[in-house]
Amino acid sequence: MQIDDALIDHLSHLSRLKFEGKDRENLKNDLDKIVQFLQKLNEVDTDHVEPLIFMSQEVNFLRKDEISSEITKSEALLNAPKKDSDYFRVSKVRGKHNA
């Protein structure tokens, strides 16, 4: 793959970024190094290499979800800035839905 000005212009358009002067040359050099590295990887024989699905053989042991402590409705309402009998009071939320 050839890294040229046309490719940089195309990538600039796609990313909505503007590269000029030294930034443009640095980008061309960096992309060229990336392409050279990927071409080098293509030279490696991977015929007998299994695909890597997980980074290690470790297994996550997850704990069970168990209720450890509960609070009553009245205890929860003690922390409410505003309450109305058995409910939290909040300000009205209104707005147009822009879809």
C-alpha cells in the first residue's frame, strides 16, 4: 500500500481532520511504518498457531448475588430531601423528545 497525498486527503476527509505541513509529513511517516509492520507480520508462518481467544487460562469466579442487608421503606425515606407519604418527591421532568 502506497501512502501518498491522495490517501492522506481521503483520510482527512473521512476523519474531518485537517493535516498540514509537518503534521501531514509525520502522519505519512507513521502510516508508512504501520503498513511496513503489518507487511512484516504477513511474513510470519501462522499455519499451526491456534487463535487466541483469551489472554490467559484464568477463569473468573463470580460470587453469587445474595442479599446481605436490607433497609425498610421508612429507613430509605429518612435520607430523602423531600418525601410524600411513602414516596420520594422529585421535580417534574419535561422536555421534547427529538427523534
